[in-house]
Amino acid sequence: MTQQFQLTLPVFPKGFHIITADVLRIIGPHLPSQGLLHIFILHTSAALAINENADSTVRHDMDKGFDVLAPENQKFYQHTVEGPDDMPAHIKSIIAGSSVSIPISNGKLNLGTWQGIYLCEFREQATPRKLVMTILS
């Protein structure tokens, strides 16, 4: 059986944000005993990832590290109409990815002890982000 849900996240500031609880609030009552959760973000300047959920310095360092990988105000950028962070946000979203898949075991997301679902927000002036969550059982 397949079930699909949509979640609109509030506006988050630029950075990496744990959204595991937001996701579980919507899909938690619908989790099967076994299956797979696929989450897809409907945006090109933000991304999803799974990473460290305990130490906030990891999220800080990720933000700074991504800024080094795709810095603002590069002379070769042509896509600059939406501001200096727009093209770097597109580059960062390709690096991080637009979806994550998580196994469901015993009616729970089978994440590692220190793993959480991240919204990777790459824009300074973000908008609410929409996620499509599909449960396959």
C-alpha cells in the first residue's frame, strides 16, 4: 500500500535544521510495521539530508562548509537576479540532494542513534518549504 502526505514547513533561517519531529507529526500515525519513507522537497534552493541530530555544532559547521563550497558573489555567476545567495543555493541543493529515503522497521523510522532529518536551507530570505512524503509498505 502507498500513502502520500504533504508538509509545509515554516520559514527557517539559512542553515541546517532538524525536522524529524515535524515529519513524524504528520506521518507517525500512518507508519506501517515495515516499509520505506521517501521525502522529496519541492524546491531548488533548499535540500534534505540525514545527519547528526545531537550536537548543534555539526549544523553550524555544515552551513559554513557549504558556504566555502559554493560562495556568493562569484564573477562567473550569470543567474543573479534573485540575489547573491540564489545561485549558491542552487549549487548547494544539488550537492545535498532533493530527497531522502528511510527504512521503516517495527512501526518506526529506522534512523541511527545520532541521525535526524535535516532541512538544508540555503537562502537568506527563504519561503515556506513544501515536502512530499510517500510511505511504501
